[in-house]
Amino acid sequence: MNVKKTALFHLLVTVAGLATPLLPISVLAASDDLFVADNGSNTIFRFTPDGTGSTFASGLNGPFGLAFDSSGNVFEGDAGTNTIFQFTPDGTGSTFASGLSGPVGLAFDSSGNLFEADYNSGTIFKFTPAGTRSPFASGLSQPVGLAFDSSGNLFEGDVGSNAIFKFTPAGIKSTFASGLSGPVGLAFDSSGNLFEADYNSGTIFKFTPDGIKSTFASGLSNPTGLAFDSSGNLFETDQGSGTIFKFTPAGTKSTFASGLSGPSGLAFTTSTAYLANISTRALVQTGNNVLIGGFIISGTGPKKLVTRALGPTLSRFGVPGVLQNPTLELHNAAGALIAFNDNWGDAPNKQQIIDAHLAPPNAAEPAILATLNPGNYTAIVRGANNTTGVALVEGYDIDPGSSSRLENISTRGLVQTGDNVMIAGVIVGGSGSQEVIVRALGPTLRNFGVANALADPTLELRDTNGNLIQSNDNWRSTQQAEIIATGLAPPNDAESAIVATLAPSNYTMIVRGVNSTTGVALVEVYRLN
């Protein structure tokens, strides 16, 4: 089958494209752009990966610490005005917090709380995303550098005591390292090793997770800020020489930028990519062969989603045998029915669905807009009065700025042949990139009482133009090590999986049966990074 020319492929692209205006795909700062607080010139500079520099913000007063939140906003500790400023990706500035006393170090935890090292007061303050301030730790001696490890422990470079302190998420303090000489910059690599910029000794020290210390680089001139790019290269602001140096993981040093004036804090733009939408087209029958979509929400706060089921609309794209009157159910992890809809115009919040630009094109098609807490959810598409036909089930994240994310999106349905194979579409929104694992399960479904499971599913991943990115039949045949490393290897060797890093765009996954076999299968996407 020529995927580029089939009506069903064009359908996925067209329907998924309805959400495109909703996605904040930033072209202003790509992932791995480096931001530098230049203390002497009162400027924040931005550098592309090739070293091209530009002014991001100017007219500051003693900028020092920088940190990005998960939405791509950069926060700056302005020591001269005792203020933390927030800048949107397009450079619009606003005051996030004021009345501080030497805000020099900044770091975000995984829940979106901002921690600030208040140099003169010897305090670490915690700010919620809404800006509510509370003391996290006090009685310190000139705190500067802050960094979180993967377990949520906060490490602090205490210049006055020449020590690095470790704080558990509950605030319990212990000494991680001592006998240093001006620990001002901290950064973790992907293996959990802590790197420290030792200002007075001109050295970068490396500490293993259990605290074993070694010299990574020496002969520097007042090293101040540290940050890792996505490839594991370490960048260091050399305040004394006005230079940013780059170190490969092996320690090879090169000059990334020079001619600065007191470069201090460093921060790389964070990838804001997220799973924004999944849409799967399949034949809806009765019993176990209805169309079932699932998703997992992680995080700390509620997320607003729209789920839809399209049937009659598909006939516009040449799809035969469409489901004329689909119904949609939304269930929680316990199986309880949260919401039901037959015709979207009957929804109590239909105006919100219209405002989200996601009203189904046909009045007989259902839609549900719901605000959901973190957990597992299932959307079930049936035909009214047990009718059958081809339908499309889809879910849209219309609240990408919340503290929660879609971790997993999946659909279970009947895989047939020709145009009735299972075709799923996914939209990656935001900026940067999103690492995912895509799986097609068949035999495993038998363990959950699903009859007629597809014995040997194959999987294709295609881009928005229909070009094949990757394919897989049995998951151990390709990318075995990468798939095992995710912890999400399919339970059965006959099942398929693909690990890929996706830029913001629309993608299509196609599930078929080997040798044109048929049966029930599950296609799913997990967010990895």
C-alpha cells in the first residue's frame, strides 16, 4: 500500500492538522541554545550551538543566576536590584519576585518550584509556580550554586564555608563535600556525577554520586557557571578571562565564546516538547472489538483534555464504511464512567469545545472536554445501537502549560488488511525534541482476556509527509539495547517497538499483521525524557 496516496493517511494529516494553531511551537530559541548572564555588561546573551551570539535582554543590574522553567521561560537573579525577573521566550520581561538580598543562584525542581540562593541572607527560598515564597533552608554562609539531582535532592555551593551541602526534598541537610575554595557553580551530568566550579582555585572538580572527588579541569580563571548540553558537553563561564569554555565528556577543552564581561550564570534552553495529540483510526465492531483509547497523566496538577470520536467526517476523505453515529465514554483507572457523549452539541460545555477549535465537523460525532487529575484514563468508542464502522478516536492536550503531562497515549482496536490496518497519529508540540518509545502489542493482550489478539504485529513510524522513519517487526531484531534501557520492552518477542527522538510535528504509526493476518492490537507511545 502506498501510504502517501491513501485517503486514510491524508485523513490523519488533515484531522491532526486541526490542532496545529493550538501548539506553541517556538522558533525563537531552539533546544541547546545557551543563555549567559554577563554580569559586567548587565546583559543576557543567547548563543546558538555554533557559537553565534545575540542580545536577549539588556539594562539589567548585576545579572548572575539563570534557570529555565518547563515552559521555556528564563528566570534571572538580578543581584543589583535584589529581584528575580522572568522572561518569556520572546524576551518579554516581568518581575517574578522582589525584596531579596543577593539572588545569585537559581534552580527548578521537577514540580516547577523555583529555588533561589539568597547570598547575603544565607537563605534558600522556594517559590511556587504562582510566586508564593517560603524559606527552604537558612543559616547558610553565602550560598551561590544550586543544582538538583535526579532524585530531587538539592545541592548547594556554600562559598562562606567552602562546602557543598545536600538537602533532601524534605529539607534535611548533610555535608556532601568540604575543603573547597569558592564553590560557586554546580551542574549534574546525565550519569549523576556532580561538577563544581571552584572559583578561587581555578578548577572544575567532579564528584561521583557517592562523593569521590577528582579534577576534571584546571588552570582556569575564576570559573563561575556550569551547564551541560544535551550531548553531554560541559560549558563553563570563566569570569576572569571573559570566556566561555566547552569541555567534551572526555575533558577536551575549546573556546566557545570570548570577549565577554564577567560571564556568570549559564543555562541551556529546556525542551518544551510534549505529547499533544493522538488519533487512531480503526474498524469499530461490538464486544471486545470496539475502539479503546488510553492515556496516562503524570505530574502534580490537573490537565485539560479534549477527546473526540469521528465517524461521518471520515467519508469526506474517501474512507468507506464509516461509523455513522459514534458514542464516546471516558473512564477512570477504576473503570468508573466519568463522562459520556453521543452528539457533541449536547455537551454541557460545548462552548468551551468550540473555543478550543475542536468541535467535531459533524453533529452526530461526540466530544468530551474534561479537566483530569494525574492518573490513568480510558476512552471507548462504540456505535449507537451496536452499529459498526470505521471511526477515529483522538485526544488533545489543550493545557500544555500545566504542571502535568501526558506520559503515555495508546489505542486498542481491530487490525485488518488494506485500508483497515490500524493507523495512529501523534502530534509532538512545543519546542526542542521529545524522545519516545512506540510499541505495537498483540500476544500480550491474551493475558488480559482479549480474544483474537494479533499474533505478530509489525510497526511503522512515518513523518508528516508519509516518509518512513523506522520500522520493526520483532522488537529484539533492531534497537534491542535501547528498548531494554527504557524499561518498556514488549513482553512478547513477536511484538514491535521503536525508540525515536521526534521534533515538534505530526507523525503516523501503522500497525499491520505479518502476512496479512488480522486481530486485536494495541499501539502506544510513551514519553521518555
